[in-house]
Amino acid sequence: MRGLVCFDVDGTLVPGTSSCAWVAAVLGHEAELVAAEAAYAAGRMTNQEASVIDARGWAGHTEAEIRARLETLPLVDGIAETVAWCHDRGVRPILTTLAWAPVGRLLAERFGFAAYCGPVPSVRDGRYTGDVAEHFDEFGKRDFALAQGVAPQRCVAVGDSRSDLPLFAAVGTSIGFNASPDARAVATHLVDGPDLRAILPLLAAQFSSV
């Protein structure tokens, strides 16, 4: 394996919203969830606290219901081509995200990401209980990436926000994709636009000598 590329989901692959807000919009707790996400982004709330709020909104809904909504997630262009580029060149593409594990699972199945992480909602008999089975935070994202067995200098992180900062600090190259001010301030490179393929020249340069 020549290297590792870590992709964030919300705000990076999912533009203009988050996967949580997209689901909450049809479950009836969007306003509460958006407020929690804003509090997390401002550092006033932990991801664990935000996850507890969101999980309550999933209570009683089936796995099939949630997956059907996630199937309609808005996504940037070029994901399939970017993941294929990685595989073709011996670079492992993974999802490093605070989105719920069902989101990572769906995107990995659809596009071929090699692994994913994220908090896990509790399920009983095919229905969400409203509890969190496994919590996850921005340091978990970093640790998940570093546990892939690739030297940090051969890792690229692609993200947009506060949750990416520990990972950005740990890897050799970071790409702020449509990034927030916090992420833009520390990213190695900045790319803006609606198509993920815009990062391919940076990936080519990173892995050309590996």
C-alpha cells in the first residue's frame, strides 16, 4: 500500500448540510439537531452530547427507514472517480467521520471506501432505541486513521471543520475542502468547489514519489 487518504463526510462529501440534519429533517428534530451541531462547531458541546440529542430523534424508527433517507443524501460530484483513482494507485481510501456508522457503511458500500468509523446508534429488533451504543469524537477519527498501519507522512486527510483538526495535525498532508475558517487556518492545501476530483492533482503530487 502506497498511502492512505482519509475523507470526512459531513461538510466534505455531503455539501451544505450534514447527514444527521438530513435525517432529522424528516424525523422532526432538525432544529434541535442543527443547534447542537452549531454548539459543537463552536466548541460549546462535545460530540458525545450532540450524539445523545440526535439519537433520541431516531427512537422507534427502523433501520430500513433511516437507510432509505440516507440513500437520498446530497453528495459532491466525483466521489466514485476519486475513490477509484486511489484504488488504482495502491492508495487506501477510508472514511474518517463523526457521522453515524450507518452513514459510513452506506457510503463504503456505494463507493468502495475500504473502512469507516463513527458513533454507533443502539438498535434492538431492527429499530433504533434512541440511545448511543458507542460514542466517537474527533480524537477517535485521528486514532482510527493512525491505526490503519500507514506512516503519518504517507497519509492525506481531506476535511472541512473542527472535527478534522486533530487528524490534520497528525498526518503529513491535509486538504481543506470547502473548509471552515478553523480548518482553512491549519490545512496544508485548500480546495473549493463542487467536485471532489479537484483534489486529484494534490494526491498525485503527494504519492508520485512513494
